[in-house]
Amino acid sequence: MENKIEAVIFDWAGTTVDYGCFAPVQAFTEVFKEFGVEPTMDEVRKPMGMLKIDHIRTMLSMERIQNLWQEKYGRPSSEEDVQAMYDVYEAKLLSVLDQYAEVKPGVLETVAKLRENGVKIGSTTGYTDKMMEIVTKTAKENGYEPDAWFSPDAVNSKGRPYPYMIFENMKKLEIDSVKKVVKVGDTISDILEGKNAGVFSVGVIEGSSEMGMSQEEYEALSAEEKEAAVKRVKESFLAAGADDVIRTMEELPELVLS
């Protein structure tokens, strides 16, 4: 890289913990079913990475879901519905988060290598502070603790694709230029957050929400099926404006430190 990188800012679920980003997916699916609308996996995953209440708003505005809502309730969804769904969602997610904070393969080694070279570790998330209390505690027990993290709660609920959580990380980590920062994430929202901040934006493929598979599902694929899945995710990240795409976390140090 042309500039010496001083900080790498990671996302959480699907990037550093929770292979496949399943905690939020499970909770979103259950909430919509509870309100009488069954979403598809694509509908659930498309807004992934956003602040969770924004995620619910985005899903409710999808044409098929809105039509099903109208059929069931005889009216369009309202902001009151969003809030009611979010309250149920938050309770569901908080009850399962500690089961989905296992650190992804290669993360601990990558973070150690970056730190050995003087790189600081930050993070942003679509989770709230309340959710992060659980995730950060379990991740720390599993050996992963960034130098700084910020949720949308720290930036007046202006989560991704707004760039403000990245700027908060830069302030705390005392980084004086966006040219010295790399953002790494597993969703389109992550890529857009990085681009909007003006930092180098990297998508990670294996274990990503964009891929949407558990480790077992991915490892069960044939070599050809794996390549096809990787190619699909890579193309979607690049189409969103990613500056680079890595297959696994192990590839990151070479990219950042070169």
C-alpha cells in the first residue's frame, strides 16, 4: 500500500466472530414469522450490517414483504410496527448472542501479526452497546479484544452506511488521516461504510454474511462449488466499490503491511 497503515477497523459478526453471521439472521427470521410474514434468506441478509432497527425498516419496505404485510393487516406497516418488531428482535438477539461470539479462523493470528507491526485494531458494528457488552465479553474470553470499538449508539444512531463510527475509531486511536486506515467487513454495508469514510475498504469472503453459509456447509462443498460461491461474493463486494477482496483473514496482513 502507498501509505503506511496505522489502523485496521474490523466489523464483528461474520468478520471476526460468528462464522456466517447467524445470530442476527436467526433473530430477524423469527421476528418476522412471529408477526405473520415469512421472509426469504435473501431478504433477511440483504440489509445485513446496518443498525438493527434500520435493518427492520429496510426489510419492511421490500415490495414482497410489504405486500404480505398488507394482506395480513390490511394496512401498510408503520413506525410503531418497526418499534414493536425491534423490541421483540432485541430480546431474541440478546438471549442468543453469547452462543454466537466464537472467533473466526485466522482472526487471532492476523490481529497478532498486525499488532506486531504497530497496527492498531478498531471496530464498528451494527449491534447496539447493549448487544456489544455480551459479544465483546465472550470474544475477549476467546482471545479477541480490539483497542477500540464503537456502535451506532456512539454516533446518534447514524450507523452504516454512514462513516461516523470509523471516524470515532480514528479519533480514539489517534489516526490523523483516512489514508492510514483499512476497513474490513463481510457485508455490502461494511464496504459502503468504508468508502463513505474515504478509507481503504476490504471485503472478506469466507464466513461472511454475504456468503451466508455455516463453516460446515461451506466445507461440505466441492472445490467447484466453493469457487463459484467465492466468485459470487467477490463480485458483489467489488460491485459495491470494495478496494480489495480477501478470501480469508489470513490474507490480510500481506495486503496491509505490503
